[in-house]
Amino acid sequence: MTLPSEQLARPASPKDLFVAFTVLALQGFGGVLAVAQRVLCEQKRWLTKEEFLEVLAVGQVLPGPNICNVALMVGDRFFGWRGAFAALAGMMTVPLIIVLIVSAVYVEYATHPAVAGALKGMGAVSAGLIVGTALKLSSALRVNVMGMGVCLALALTVFVAVALLRWPLAWVLLVLGLVASIYAWKRLRTNNAAQDVGK
């Protein structure tokens, strides 16, 4: 269920962003992106699902980790550069310390069969988290200006191009992203023209 903009909350301060993104980062074993939508849209109510998809779409076409880009944009939305820095610091500080400690331990025990087996199991869990998040966010496509059919066709085309044909992700995003953007822009223009005529 999407909340109207007037029912959305906002972080009280950059410190609130820092704490929220730190907690979000610490929940993200196997990938924070799967947790981000639940935290930002459902728990904190800082974004609607549609707004989250928009921020995520921009974050995916920019260089760098998607979730870091999302953190920067969400932080900037509320408190400018101070919010962007606070959200990114929340995403990175504690996880960086944990990764450094785990890396040191991993080097010591990487060849142990139990460790190798555990990591293979976590790979399956990570894939499940990503698929679950994609399915959960697909409900926001119902109100997308392009229509559910076109959105699903684009998603399937991206999947085939990247996963099966193994085309470079950057080119797939550039070409299909451009096609989707132009199509959405034309649909918006048509819808706006129809609304103007109806007035």
C-alpha cells in the first residue's frame, strides 16, 4: 500500500539519518538493497514505493554501489549535503569495521570446509532476498506511467540481456534505460495533453 505524500514522515535530523542507515546497513547481510525498501518505505515512511523506485533507478545508473547512491540521494532530499554525508556515513562506518574484522578472520579460516559451505548457503539466501525485493516492488509498477505490460517486458528484456546473453550491464542500462525514459516521457506528455483538453 502506498502512502500519500502528506502521510510521509521525515527524519528529525542528520543524526536520525545516520542512525537509521547504520541500523539498515547492519540488517543487510547478503545485500542491503533487499532491506532498504522495507526500512525506508514501511518502517520509517520517509519514501513511498514509487519514490524509492525512482531513487533506486537513478542510483543504479550512477557509478558506485546502488545502496550508497540511494543513501546519498535520500540524505540530500531531507538535509542537503549534511544529510547526504550523514546517510552515507551511516551506511559505511560500522559495516567497514565489521568487514575488516571478518576479512582478517576469513583469511585465517577460508579453507575450512564448514566456512566454505556456509558461504555457499549465504549465496542462495542473497539471491532470494533480491528476488523477494523485486517481487515486492513490482506492485509499484501498477501505477507506472508506462503501464504494467511495458514494465514487465522491459524487466524481462533486461533479465535476458544480462543474465542469459551476458551483455555488459552498462550498455543494457544505457540503451534500455534511454528507451524506457523516452517512452515514459511521451506517455506523460500524452496524459498531460489529454488532461489539458479535459479542463
